[in-house]
Amino acid sequence: MTADIVAAFPKVTLLKNESLSTYTNTKTGGKADFLAFPNSISEIQALVRYANETDLPITIIGNASNLIVKDGGIRGLVLILTEMKQVKVQSNQVVADAGASLIEVTKVAQHASLSGLEFAAGIPGSVGGAIFMNAGAYGGEISMVAESVQVLTPAGELKTMTKRDLHFSYRHSQVQDERDVVLNATFSLHGGDGQQIQAEMDDFNARRAAKQPLELPSCGSVFKRPTGYFAGKLIHDAGLQGYQFGGAQVSTKHAGFIVNVAHATASDYLAVIHHVQEVVLASEGVHLETEVRIIGEDPVRS
């Protein structure tokens, strides 16, 4: 019965047995049984309702930036929300759809001479993903500017969550626990000088380009920052910079990143992650917790 989903949603771009490596920032990952690109809240509601009625598992992957999809792929229905990307300014607030690029949101804010999002100028995620994991950089976090978020509950109900409801913490929000789908977010900013805002964004982007391996596929920062330490320095001090398994390598430019240097698989990535965790724990006495979201199924071994 679930095979009829394509026929049930003729107006939705819906692909069957689609490789997710085409969409992930690591260029790895297995196939999704069904991959949909809804472009409205009503389409998301209808897809969630259909999935609930047919017991079809559903997974939201935003724009698949800070994510590793295992080589066995994802069963059921996967939603990518990049078709929902409207961004608009309302007084000192910016309202953005979940699929909008966070980088694009910072550009819209700058153009309106609104300050507060400069730290996010180079974060390659979507608005929904940024809310989901309380994305941050250079001393800033989404929790500092998020005013409210509209979500769709797993039961298919619309709900508005305030900053207090979201219970933001380091790389965490309540959305993760409740498995809600972020639909849009409202950011409260303050007036500033457009040229000064741009200069600060340019500075952050220059620092990012100088230190991070932006020229190679990666999932961004792989590990959370352990209390009192920096993950990249721990990995470097453990002698792991440049360590490679298959096509995945601990970046020689920044040890906190794992890059795809030679047609890596998700299994290569996971092997490097586990090796780094084991060595750093043994040599530095610190357990590195992953920041990257790891989802999907292991490949079937023949």
C-alpha cells in the first residue's frame, strides 16, 4: 500500500529508491525508500498524515548538512524541506521557512540593517536544522535570536513554540526530544549599520575559510566541544590529524572535521569517527560525543 504514495501525491516531487548521497554534504549515504520535497505546510501535513495512516516511518533531514546517512539508507519516507525557503522581514524580526539557507537569512538581515545573526554568516545548514541543534559559531547561538518556531507534531498538529518552550542548550533543543517538524522560525534582531554588519560577517567568513576545509565535502564539525577542551586540539594532540580510513580523512586543515577525499562511504566516516573516539579517550582521557546526526540503517552484509 505504501508504494501508492507516489500516486497519492501527484503534485509533490516524490522519488522512489533515491540515493541520498546526492543530497548530503558528505556526498555519502544509502537510498531512501521514498524521498519527498514538499513546498508548503499543507503538503507536509498531508504527507505526515499519510505516513501515520499507513505506518510508514518518516524522517526529516532538512538540507542534509550536519548529517551522516548510513550506507543502508533510510526506510520509509524522507522529507527534504529545501523547497520551503521564503525569508521575509517584519520590523526588527526575520521570519524564515525551515528549508531556507541560514546563510541566506543572514544576508537578508544584513540587507535590512538588522544585527544579531552575524555569527551564522557561514553556517551551511537550514533554518530548521539550526533550530533543531541550536547551531552556533564564534560565540553566538541560534538560541540568542530565536523568538518563536512553528512546528508540526508527529501527530500532524500545528503548534507554536516560544524560546522558553524550546529549552535550548548546547547543540540541543526540545524539537529533538519531541520529534517535531520545524516549519518556520522567527528571529528577533536589532537595528544596526549595514556596512558594519557586513564587515563582521566578512570577518567571520574569512576566519572560517582560513581554518576550515571548505573545499572538500564534509558534515561540518563532527564532535561537540567537551567541557574545558576543544575537540580539534584533542584530536590533533592525539596524533590523528590526517588519519584516513577508506575515502574519509581527519582533515589536515582542521582536525575537528572529517572530509571526503576519495569517494568515501558513510561506513568510512563512521570508522574514522569511532577510531578517533577510541584513541582520544585512551590518550587524552576525554570521550568525544558526536555533534553530527547519524541516521539510517547499516548496509546488508552478504
